[in-house]
Amino acid sequence: MMTKFGSVLIQLVSVDSTNNYIANLIEQGSCQDGSVIMADYQTQGRGQRGNTWQSVSSENLMFSLAFKPVYTLEQHIRLSWFSALMWQQCLLRFGLKVHIKWPNDLYVGKQKIGGILIEQQLKGPQLEWSILGCGINVNEVPELAQATSILKETGHRFKPLTVLAEYLDLLNGQQHLLIGDFAYLKAKFEAELWLKDTVQVFEKIDGTLFEGRIIGVSDVGEIRIETNGETAHFANQELRYRSI
């Protein structure tokens, strides 16, 4: 049985974090499969690498979605790939060509328009819930270097709820991609991976800089980089782009 994404929609004015809010619902046993929590403003929103994700009230889209996966814990990366691909298609509906920057940031040109944070909840060794947190700059650009918004790029203002509705439509309409053939989903993600097959400068966690060519991702979502004739794998916290 497929999940109906957006089966329940709760809209909040302010919250510490939509991911925290929906995790609490799960803990209380009151979260329905496919539920979405949307907030005008979050005070402790989290992004990749421990960064915060805040927003001007009502202007941008911030939400979390919880569902019960039908795939195994070993393939939890499916959601990261699928959610990024659906954002690419969603923002195309608003006239934007979006790049997926590993692991799952969304860029227009060299400016960030949104990001994704995924958290998993286990029951013993089994994957019981997945929480998908998303932040999209709709009408306001955060005070960050290299950031943009739908309004800035198109000149048109949209309600964040309108953007969410389009995204949920894609999640539900293409759910077969999420739960279908793993190799096909991976290939689709790799085909859209920004800067694939180009040489970039990277920084390792110890501060070492090196050049390498992005050749794809591993089955657990690590980026694969060819450097000095060898292929190296790096997880999210182990590498930073330095040439972007």
C-alpha cells in the first residue's frame, strides 16, 4: 500500500523545528503516515552539517513530512535521491532549472535555493519512520552568500503553500520511483548530479585540499571521486567543495 503524502497537513505560525515537532508526534503515537507539518517560522531549523535554517515569517516554505518506508534500512538513501529529484521537477514547474548539489542541496546557477534534511527512526534493526525536512526560498533570500529565491529568479511571488501542493503532487504521482528499482533510481540521481564528470577542488575533514573528478555516488549515498587514478568514497561530513 502506497503512502498518501500530505494525508494530514498541520500549519503552524512558529515552531522550534518542524522535524522536532513531527518526531514528537511519532513518539506520542499520533502521527499518521504521510503527515506534513508546515511552519511560517522556525527558530531552530536544522540543515546539513549542523547549519541552521531560518526564514522570514510566511515568505518561504519550511515543512517536514513523515512516512513509513516499505524499503529496508540498508536502502534508506532512496528518500534523499527521490526527494531531490522531485524538487528539481517541482521548481521546473515554476520556471526554474535547478541543480542537485551532493548530497541534496538545490541550486540555481551557483546560488542555493533550498535544502533537504532527512532523519530516520528505527524500531530495533528495522526502519520504522523517515522524516523529510525541506526548506525552499520562495519569496525571501536569507542573509547568506550565494542564496536566491523563486521570486528573485522569476520576478513572481508565490504562496509557500502553492509550492508545497505542487511538491506533494509529484511525490504522490511518482512514488513508484521511490519504492521501485533501486539501480534505476540511483542512475536517475547520478544523471542529475551537478558537476558530475568535472574536476573540482575539495577539502577533506582534516583540511587537506585535493582535486578530483566527480563520477557518481555509492549505494549508500557517498560521493565517488576519481583522484590520482583511484576512486575514493566520501560521506556527507567528510568532504566540502572548495571550488564553488
